[in-house]
Amino acid sequence: MTFPDLLPGGTPALLAVTVSVFILAGVVKGVVGLGLPTISMAMLALVMAPAQAAALLIVPSLITNLWQARPWTTLPQVLRRIGAMQAGICAGTIGGALWLGPPSGHWASVCLGLALVAYAAWGLFGSPPRAPQRHRGLAGAAVGAATGVITAATGVFVIPAVPYLQALNLGRDGLIQAMGISFTVSTLALALGLALTGGYTPEAAGASVLMLLPALAGMALGTWLRGRMSAQAFKRCFMVSLALLGAYQAVQGWTA
């Protein structure tokens, strides 16, 4: 089966662009611990339909986030803190997918652009909020549901999930693991939502598997770079670039 069969409308140039995007997204995740679905959705949506981009990121996102969700010995402890949030993510993503359908059209580009700008603004200027001790389960479920609806609409699942996880004071390792768990659940829920609305076909799954190798190669490079550069400086440049890209996406979708 050729790449055009796996990716409708695919050309060698589009293949090169897609592989490059997943390498870059993997590098970002290797350096700062997140950003693979965000950067891949942001850039791929410039050259293909948002639903197609979302389908491509499923396997690379799932495998890399499962790896990030280790160690398994502490998994039950972390899940007790964020279980309600994961239930909300599943309900919000699947419900949002059935309500909105797969990401498509100009409004999907606008929503994706606004989500990227909000994420970048939080990354540049935000500080971790304080999660309320009382009703934490209810708050987690609400955050998860909001994250799920945004995931269904845009394919991006970092807002408001990551700021909320930071507010739980899980510690550095606990935060990394909690993000891995949350992103894994979001990826699975997104895949199910796309499948239920016809956006995740066997062909899309095959193309997504192919993108795992460049994503892993990028992660390996990003991990190597992390020990040789300032992660804070890299993250700042990444967030500024993401804000500009998101603004471009939003304006393009609005004026199209």
C-alpha cells in the first residue's frame, strides 16, 4: 500500500512535510515533556484537514504518552488523584465528538488557533493555580470535561488539563507522570470519538503507525538536546512560535 492510499491526496512532498512535522513535534516533547499533539496538529492543519491531522497523531501520541506514564508502581497513587479528571475527559471528548463531529471546516481552524494562543499565553505568562481542597473530584471532572470538548473540537488536549495538573502539587516526577496518563486517556478518547464519527479509518490508522518512527526519532533527539540547552529558553521560543501559529490559524479560519 502506497502513501497516497494511506493519506488521500498524499504526494511525496506532503509525506516529507508530515514526517518533518512529527520529527519536530517529537523533539519538542523530548525537550519539554509535552507538545507532540499540539505542534503536530498546529502544523499539519496548515496542509490537510484538521480531522485528518488528528487521526495521524493518534498512534505517535499514544505510544509516547504511555512511555511518559511510567513508572507503573506509582500509577495507582497518581490515578487516585486524577481519576475524576480522566472520567471527565472521556465523557467530554466522546460527547463532544458526537455533538460536533470530527474537526472540520473553518470553525475547526478558528478553534484550534484560539486553543493554541491560549496555551501559549498560559505557558508564557501563567502561573500554576491552586486547586481547591474541597470538591477536588468535582473540579477535576469539570476540568476534564472542558478538556474533552476542546479535544473533540481541535485535537489539542493541553488546556485546561495541564494548568490544573500543575495546581495539584504532585511534584516534578508526579506531574510528568500525570500528564502522560492524562494525554494517554485523551488520545484514546479522541481515537474513539473519531472512529464513532467516521474520522478514524483503517487507512488513517496505518498512516498513523508510520508516523510513530519519526516521532520517536524526534523524541530521542529532543532528549539528547535537553541535556545541552536551557529547557526554559527552548520552551519560551516554542510558546512564542505556537502563539504566532495559532493566531495565523484563527485569522485564516475566520476570513476564509
